[in-house]
Amino acid sequence: MPGKLYIVGTPIGNLEDITLRALRILKEVDVIAAEDTRHTVKLLNHFELKKHLLAYHQHNEQSGSEKLLELLAEGKDIALVSDAGMPVISDPGSVIVSRCNEAGIPVEVVPGPNAGLCALVLSGIDARAFTFMGFLGKQNKEIRGGIEKIAASENTVILYETPHRLVKTLEAMVQVIPDRKMSISREITKKYEETRMGTVQEHLDWYSENPPKGEFVLVIEGGDGLPSDSQDLTALSLDEHMAHYEDQGMGEKEAMKQVARDRGVSKRDIYNLIKR
């Protein structure tokens, strides 16, 4: 009979946030798969738990999953933990969960804190519908593409950002949605927890003068969807639509991408129509 994989949430800062169930599972399992064993051993030591730890992180997620599957097949119970919060959410874990589902190995979640949801609650921004985007990425193209999605979204959007990239992200956002309402929370559940409200421009002004410290969660209010002029542009011919963006300084590829987004079709469709 195979063992069971437990997805265990752990505190995101305040150790008092760990649940009684999480402590019981961590005590009972045979193995704990940890994103960073050095970090997890501190958590275990705090609660006087001693367990066999295996490293399971983004750099060994494929090979690590094979090892965990072998142990599960032998009947071992395994707890998967990240450095903080819920595994899988912007952290490793989706591979092993998927493999367990395919193999018929039971998977059970042990809920715990999540920084994104905590920041959403702290923001006071409409939480009835929201989109979690995690980290936008490091490259300018990734950041620009993510911000375009945020600008077009009618839902509240949740982002994670690091202190050394926060200002760069805000500078990119202010070019598109400078007046959009948003909150920025940092160090949630920790001693210096803070949530600031304002527009994107106001946040940029603040953090340009006050160097960011800690881990950040951004909660951006949803907009009205695509700008009204985008709706009007779809009435133009394809050549006129392309010219609209090229006149703004966009290259052909970038213009095609924007036209495709306006019209709700793929970039390849636009390319084929233009080049035929």
C-alpha cells in the first residue's frame, strides 16, 4: 500500500501561526521534503521535532520527484514544505503532486498561511474576484507583458516582488496605470509588518525615496478591462489598426501582438493575414 503525500503549510513569519494539525503531521510522517533543509531544520528545532529531511527545490524538482515517488511506493508518508507558507504557490511542488495524482498515490493538504491572501485581506480592495500572478519575472519583456495583463484585467491582481526589483516594477507600471489604486504589504506577520495604500505613482514616489526592505506583496485594483479606444480600434481595417500602433513607435512584431490582443485572436493569425 503506498504512502501519502501531505502538502503542509508553514508560518510565513510568525511561528505561532503553525497549526496543531501541521505539527502532528510533521511529527508522524517518515520524511519531510523541504525547499531548503537548513531553513526547515530551524522550524523543526523550535518545535523539538527530529525528522529525516530531503531537499526538494526548483533545481531538482524533476529528479527529486522520482525519489519521493519511490519512497511513497514503499509505503512512506511524506510531508512537503516550502520555506514559508503553502508549497506549490510560487514554490516547488506541482510536479510531485501531479505525479502522485497520475500514480494514484493519495495527496492531502494541510492548510497554512499564504502571503498573497493575507495581503488581499489587508488591502481592503475588492476580493470577490482576483488573479494571482506571483512574480512577473526579471526580464523587461516579462515585466511588460505582465503589466499589460494587469492593465486589461477587471479583477484585482496579486503580485509578489523582491526588494531589489520593486522600484523597477513600479517604474514600469506607472507608464501604463499610474493612477490605479493598489496596496503594498511587506513583512506580513513579522515584527515590521506594514501595508501602504495609494496609487501606483504614489508608491513609486515613496519607494524611490525610501529603499525597500523585506518581502513584498502588491494588490492592484481591477480596471474596466480593455481601454475604450481598444474597442474602437477593432472597427478599423487590419492595416489601419497596425498603423495606429506603429505610428506610436512600436515595431511590427510588437504592433502585431497588440493588435492580436485587441481583437482577441492569436499573434499568428494576425501575421498570416498581414503576410498573405
